[in-house]
Amino acid sequence: MPSNPKPMQPHPMETRGENPSCLVSFVGAGPGDPELITVKGQRLLREADRVIYAGSLVPSSLLAQCKPDALLLDSAAMTLEETHAAIMDGVRRGQRVVRLHTGDPGLYGAIHEQMDLLDREGVAYDVVPGVSAVFAAAAELQCELTLPGVSQTVIITRAAGKTPVPDRESLEQLAAHGATLIIYLSVQLMDDVVRALSTAYGQKTPVVVAYRVGWPDQRIVRGTLEDIAQRVREAGIRRQALIMVGEVFQENRPAVRSRLYDGSFAHGFRSARS
């Protein structure tokens, strides 16, 4: 080795210096556990001069990491236009602005409409992904969503309510696939969800309802399509919960093995072994 090695230079993507005009960042806060924000998201949050966050969905422990003089704005009561005005006010002041969304901003995050307005203003922005509640729930359950021989497909959807869903994406249509089904923003429609799924999945199909996963008050309710609606009512869960349906959620399932680590299976890094 050289006696005086050159110091390591930061990777270009480890700094925002590559685009100094980018003052706005949409950041995924994760599902509720303050340690489940990404390292990049945490850094941007700590650097921010202005943080516009999603009300009760973002843990206060994350906001405690902000600079003491950072302006914190709760967007819970804001309209799209008011949120945009708050972002633009920060941009015009030359501030670093973080729009902090729960989970991953790319999933039911309503960021497209916000980015569209910034595009019209010619304002550069970036998006930092976050841990979605579905993956936090799978980790809490110690469950694989794509279990070999059981399901190799995960469908993420929501039931039709105040926000319409295209007819081709109705729960009845999606249930026909028999895949692992993750339903957001729909626990208040639990009876409707059960009716829509029961024919295709069958009454005995396992269901997990994960309430505020990652938060100190998280609750996990297990059941089947036959009894989950009653169990959810008894638990008093009416919002902020995932509905997770499929055979992968069956408890005490016999062990299965993937082909990836099977000695008889060859791939680019390993020959088959007898």
C-alpha cells in the first residue's frame, strides 16, 4: 500500500452538491418507528430549514431531530394550494425544505400533484424513499410475503371509498389472483372488504390487521375472513391499519425451501451439487 494513501472522496450521490439548486426534498418518514427512516432522509431532515410534515402520521421523535431554528409546519389542516405556498415561501427565502411524508411517499403519498405544481414553477426537487408499513408489518410478523410454493405475487391496493378505484381494480377482480393481498386505507370498510374477498379466497384464508405498526401503541390482530371483521370491531380499530390477506400469513406453516439455496439448483455463482 502507498505510505500516504489519498483520502476517500465522497461518492457523488452521498452529497446534494451535485444539484445545489435543489432545495426541496420529499422524504419518506417510515411507518412510525423513528429508526426506520433512511440515513439520507434523516440527514436531510436535520439539515432542513423548513419541514412540512403529515400531522399525526409522523412521530414527534423524528421532528425532535430538526434544527432548533427550523420552521415546522403541520400540513394536516392544509389544502394542496396552502402546502405548495408554504414550500414556495421557503424556496424564495433560499431555505432547504423537507416535505415529510409517512411511510414511502411513492405509495398513497399524494406527491404527484405537489411535484406537478413545482414543475410549473420550475423548482427542482428530489424524492427520498421510505419504509412502507407493509414491510414493517412483515418484519414484525417475521413473515415472507412471497413464500415459495404459496405466493409469488404481492398486490397492494385500497378499497373504493371517498377515493374511487377503477372497476378493473375492484377487490373482487384482484382476489381472483389468489395472491398475497395488502389493503391500505380501508379498515373502516372491513365488512365490505370481507364480502368482496370471501368467494375467491375462502372463509378460512388467514388475515392480519396491523394497526399503527412501528408505533408504541401498535396492535396486530389475526384471524380469517370468517371472523376478522368481528375481531377488528372488538379491538376498536377504525383507521391507520393495514389489512393483509393470504396463505403466507398462516401460523405454524410447515417449512418450505426456495430453489435459490437448494444444492441441486445451479446459478451464475454456484454449480449444482449432487
